Amino acid sequence: MKTTIAPARKIRVGVLGATGAVGQTFIRLLADHPWFEVACVAASERSAGKRYRDAAHWLSGEIPESVANLTVTTCEPAAVDAQIVFSALDSDAAQEVEAAFARAGRLVLSNARNYRMDADVPLLIPEVNPDHLGLLPIQRKARGWSGAIVTNSNCSTMVIALALAPLHQAFGVEQLFVTTLQALSGAGYPGVPSLDILGNIIPFIGGGEEEKIESEPLKILGTFANGAVTPADMRVSAQVNRVGVEHGHTACMSVKLASPTTPDAAMKALTSWSGAIAGLGLPSAPAQPVIVTMERDRPQPRRDVNAGNGMSVVVGRVRSDPMLDLRLVAMGHNTIRGAAGASILNAELMFARGLLAQ
């Protein structure tokens, strides 16, 4: 693949829901981005009109000076002067707001669940299914939009799908049993009350978390042809838990394969996989989207969460399963690879494909 040529000048972008936890991650990751610059920050009406530094309860490090004094606007197309918008809105607001931006000709890179499973909306992981961007002209025609919506997956689904993609391509995945151990930052701010989580594990996460994990990988690993995505022919059973970890979702998986293989062959497939965008030179793309560790007590969020600048998924404990074929543990950064970083990488791929106006 040919390395992508950078834009002649930085592309102006906006961030919707900029004051929340994921919105702040967007701001941090975009602060020194070589292709994009944050021109607009938007949030709820109670924040509108304030300087960003005054509206945001900043959670990590220092607010980038390039954004700190921007005036927060409302989440309306007329108020946001950018053709590209990254949405960190929660699902209650995203349905109407994201559609309004798409109707107004904006490209929306969404983290919300609302449109992920719509047949004409890409549920995108650039390394796995870049061809699903072929849904965009179909989406625009069907909805009468001049803009569009592109989604990234649920944060745990991202970890799971990246770990499964090399195995699915090499051997075919038929069944997956997965238990997740999900970090506190996935609940946003202020998140889970301290007396609920200290010394505790909560075996429930709202928002249809298990249902997302059971449905989204099928679309991501599905085949795009004749203007539609045919879901992967696999079944997923998921259980989710909130644990007292700051960042990093862990997924413990048992997998049944169409072509059973050995742990060594599975690890070879995982380590040799570079994904569909290798060589494009996208700024946020990790050199290794999947990193395999041979240490028997890894991956660990405290030690591995920032692998690939938070954009790699770390896989370990690949071994035979006494009931199915393989079992493995995967872990990734939930607010970077599982949220803001994923949307930014999606936008980078779209620029490389000539789908972003400069």
C-alpha cells in the first residue's frame, strides 16, 4: 500500500459532547494531531457560552492551550463551524443530534450505539473492515443526507473483534463465549460510586452491554458485497462485569473454530496479522494492532493498557480449550482504542480514501 500524503493544511473538526470523559479524550488525542485541528467544541446548553476550560471538569493532565479558551457552543449544525465532527454524545442525545448534522452535510464519526446496527451505516474498524465504507453512498441515497454517519463499536466489542479478526480470517470463528472485566472509565464521569466498586465486582453493566457484544462482532466481521453487509455466521454469548480498574477492558474468551487449530498456529496467525491498512501511514494506526504476549500472567491493564499508544489490543494465554477449540485473554484501552482513538482512526482512513473534504 502507498503511504497517504498528509493534507495541505489541517482539517478543521468539531467535538460534540466535548466536556465529558470521552470528549476530553478526543481533545487530548487531537491536540497535536498532524492532520486535524479542533476548531469547535460543543456540549449541553448548560455549558454553552462558557470557555472550554471553565465548562469541562478536566480529568487527566493539563487542558491543551489550543482548546482551553474556545467558547463552547450548543450541539447544533448552525453553531459548529466544521465539516467533520467527532461525537462523544451519549445515546439519549445522539439519535437526533447526529442525524441533524448528517442532514446538514456534515460527516459524523460517532461513538454512540444508536446507528451502529443500521444496515446502511458502517460499523468500522479500519484494520478489519475498511470496505464497509462502501455503505456511505447507500446511506446518503436512502436517507437523503448530503453528510453521513460512521460509527465505531462498543468499547469491549473493539477489543474482542480485533482479537478475533486474525483467527476468523485464518480459521473461521463459529462460536464465542466471552466474559468481560470492564474498567471504571467506561462508565464516564462521575461513573460508579466508590462504595459500590471498592473491594467489589458488579456483574451487570447497563445500556444493553451484553447485547452489543453479542451482535456487533457479527457485523464487523461480516462481508460487504452488492451494497450490503452479510453478518458473520457465528454465535456469541457474553457476560459483563465492572471491576475496579481505571482504564483497560479485558475479555476472557473461549472460541470454536470452523477449522480447528493448535495454540501455536493461532498465535502465529495473531502475530503475523497486520490488518488491512498496514503501510498507509495513518497517524493513529499502531504498528501492531494485535500484540501477543507469551507471559502467563499477561495481559494486565496496569502494564499493557498503553500498548501502541493505547491503540493496540494485547492478547495472551492462548491455549487449548477442553470444550471448544481455543481460549485466550485480550485487553485494550477502552477510551482510546475503544472510543475516541477509534473514531479518529476512522477519520484518518476516510481522508486516505479521499472521503474527507479539506
